[in-house]
Amino acid sequence: MILRWLPILLFVLASVGCASKPAAPLKSEPSELMADILVRPGGEVPSIEITFYTPISEILNDKESKGFGKKVVAVQNAQFNGSPLTEETNLSKQPIYKIGADKAAARNVISANVEGKLFESTTMLETKLMNKLTSIVLEPK
């Protein structure tokens, strides 16, 4: 009878031993900011739609592990090539930022402030390719 329950007991003990250190969330202050950029058709001029986010990370065995998803964040003073972006909300009530595609250049500078910290990146966009997602990393300045 005890041999029948022995594998289950060993499994439970091993599971408890592995779960001794739960995952801990990171600090709230972002160390990096990322953005998804999409060119959408609309009216006479297509629009550039930008969603800013931070990657969701966890501390596992005293090491930061990324790849657990995205956390969309609201930013301040979002700019595209020096022009302010218009803040709107998407269907999920998350902040998105828009500007006309006519403001695009060969080299585009995107910047935004999060919690008083300035982030910036440059990217090239093909504004004739609609609905093509481009992801960038904005570096702290």
C-alpha cells in the first residue's frame, strides 16, 4: 500500500522544494521603454500609431528574466521628429499616440518622458507599407 503512494509523495515533496522562492516583481521605475509603431491607412494622409510599453520581467533565482509580456504605459511629451504626438485610447482603453505619416523622414526620432525620465530612439519607417508592425527600444537619455 505504501509503495502505491510513494511516487505521489515524492512528486509533492519535490514540487514544494522547487517552489521555495516565489517570483518577485521588479521596481516600478522603468529602466527601458519600448514602442510598437504601426502605419494605418486613413483619409488623405495615413497615420502613424505608437504604443509605448515596458517589458514585464520577474526575478527568478536572483536573475532578471524578461519575456513575460508587455505593460502599456502612458507617457508625457511624446514626440515624433520634434512634433508632438496626439494621445488617444484604443479599444482596450490603453493610451496610443498618433501623428500624420507626412511627418515621417528617412531617419525618425521618437522621444517620450516616463516618470520624469527621457527616453529616445531613431528608426526608419516605410510609410507605404500599411499595418506593418515595427518594434523599437528607446534608450534613457
